[in-house]
Amino acid sequence: MTLREAMPVIRGVARWWADFKVSGPPLPAGPVVVAANHLSHVDPVVVTMAVERPVRFLALDELFGHHTAFDTLLLWLGSIPLTRTGIPLSAMRTALVELAAGGAVAMFPEGRRVAAWGDEWPRRGAAWLSVRSGAPLVPVAITGSGGVMGLEDKKLQRHPVTVTRGEPLHPDEFRNLDDPVTAMTEEWALRIGEALRGVASSE
């Protein structure tokens, strides 16, 4: 079974542990970089459900070793290992190859799970991939996944999860700036913050 064929199974299983809601425009066709805020070990599954297409994750070491089922799922989803130490040249090359083939690559720019948005300033890797490859960068805002499996939790709990897909950021709109990668990262953070505030105000 390919990942594309298994997508309905992933969505069906995940709905056992999350009351899941998603809004916003669908992902564009072709290569795309997906960048989401990061609250929980389950966020890779949440993003996969939300984007509704196969996506490979640049996954930090800290995502592994907490829950055997999620370790297995992350590897099956085609996660690209990303270490905190040194420059992750191999991981970024693998991501660029995936984008060149028309695939989707996802990252969590905060670099680690946080208790709340704003606890960690985003890193520039997702924007760099977008500018380097020419693929659009799609902001994805997640709320509620920390209630499914929080920072200290190792067991799943049923909890509402809301995901907001944003309009794509196109690298050509930033290329003429002095530092397009930083500018794109800042715009991504602005879009995520706006989406999270919109969800909070509607609750």
C-alpha cells in the first residue's frame, strides 16, 4: 500500500483520537513547502490529514523515542531525519530533491514543541527551502493538538484539533528584498499568529 492509497486509513484512525476540523484553501498542485506551528508529537499526523496529500517531514530527533506507534508512523510517512547538531546539509538536499520531483515537504519552523505560540522564534529553514526551490510556502496553523498529547504526555487523549491552511507565500514576491528568507519567515509567523487569533476569537 502506498502512502497516497493509505491516506483515507490515516484520516480514519486519527479521527478516533481527535475531533478534527480543517479550514482554508487546498494546497496548490506541484511542489510545496508546508510550515506549521508545533505543539505536540501528533502534529505530523495532524498536518498530513490537513493538507490531504502525501507529505515528507523534516523531523527533528526529539520527535522519536516517545511512542512506538508514532515512531513507526513517522518513518512510514517518509520523514527526513534532521539533527540539531551541525548544518543539516543531507536533510536539506533530500528535501530539495523531493520538491524538484513535485512533492510536498513539511517543517516546524519553531524547531521544537512549545506550550504556546510565541515561546520560540521560528527558524528560517522552511523559507530557505521555498526560496531555494521556488516552491510556495504554505502556513498551517494548529490549535488543540497539545490536548491530544502534550509536552509531558506519552498517552493519547481525545481532544478537539483545529487546523487552518493559509494562502501560499510565493518566493518571487520576496526575491527583491535584501534578505528574502528572513522576510518570508517573518511573514509566515505573522500569518500563523493571525490564524491562531482567529480560531481563539471564534471559540
